[in-house]
Amino acid sequence: MNYVAVSGGADSTALALLLWERGEDFEMVFSDTGGELPETYWILPRLAQRIDKKLNVVSNGSFFQHLVQYGFLLPGPRMRWCTKLVKMVPQRNFFNQIRAEKVFVGIRADEPRRLERKNTEKYENAYPLAEAGMGKKDVKALCANYDLLNPVYEWRSNVSCFFCFFQKKRDWLGLLKHHPTLYGVAEEWERQSSITTKQGWGWNQRFTLSQLRVADEQQLKLWPEPDAEPCLICSL
Ligand code: SF4
């Protein structure tokens, strides 16, 4: 059997739609971090139903479980323990256990650097979006065509964990507006991290979520956006 790794983001959704339009036989696999946005848990079953394909959900324990084991040491761009533990490990275990023949990956034609990554797995990888020359606008248009574009794109740059440290200032503010309870959870984890870790890590090097919550326009301008790229593994 062939598989498509889906995240609820536009790339992997468009990939599943493209393969379905072509009449390919495949199943979908979703690595649940336990910290996905509600919109993601909403869009994935809609996709599965629309294209009538099986959605396999895999997990290696929730992000919160691992966070507690790490003593509330928050992950960050230079200490990115979460991607491996909650995204890659469960997917890889699933593909190996089930002896997947081919895994389709949602890398677009406008991401040549990602295509250079070597495949060290036992299964073959294929990149239909890149081969079809599809870029960012094309994948979003295809999803929108089937009314399957994740609504988080209305207020957020990427589909990722609600607490992802790669998100931009406006994404955090979007989370505060659209999901204030989840913002509060991320804020509390950050507070715990600053108490229990020597380094006092936060989600962002420039501000804490408590500071961001009450910042005025003037203050916001003093916190430039981080240079870090978004999570390229998680936001397929
Ligand atoms: S989306 Fe962000 S927080 Fe979630 S696993 Fe990936 S890098 Fe970590």
C-alpha cells in the first residue's frame, strides 16, 4: 500500500486531492501531537470523507507528556526535540510496521531545498506536487476548490501545533483572538518553563506570551519577527 502523510495543511491536503483526482490507491497517515489546532481536527475527517480514503492516526504520546518528562523545558529552533518525538517517530514506526512501499510527500515545486534531503528510509518517497510544478498558490487553490482549505490560514501563516515556537508574532496574536484558552495554556507552559529550567526558556526570545498579551502598537513594533523558518517537517 502507498501512503500520504497529512498534517491538515494545504500542501498535504492538495497532495491527497491530486492523487485522488488521478485515481491512485492510497491511505493517509496523520501524526497527532495532541497539540493540533481545533481547525485541523475538523478538516482532516472532512478530507477523508470527501475522497473516501482511510485516515490512520498515529501517536508517540502527546507533546504535553514529553514536555513533563523534559521538566517543562520548551523546545525551540536549536533544541527541537518535539518534531522527532511527536511527528517523525510515530510516522516512521507506522510505515515500517506496515511495510509501506511508497510514501507520497507534500513538497512543492517552489521548495527545491527540501527535495535535496536524502531518503534514508526503507520505503520509497515520491513528490507529485513538485513533479506537477505546483507552488504555494496552486496548492491553496486546489484545496479551496474542494472547500478543504484549513480555515486557520485566515489568521495564521502555517498549520502547526498551537504552541509552535516557529510561529510569528501575528500568529500568536491570532491564537489569542481565536483560541484564547489555548493561548493561556501555552502561556502557562512558558511560565512553568521559566520557573523549572535554569535557562528560563520561553517560546520566543524577544517576548513572553504574558508580555505579548498586553502589548500596545508601539511595543509590538519593538519586537521584530524572528528569522527562523517555519517548521518544514511538521507543516506539510
Ligand atoms: S509544529 Fe512546531 S511545536 Fe509542533 S512538533 Fe513541529 S516544530 Fe514542534
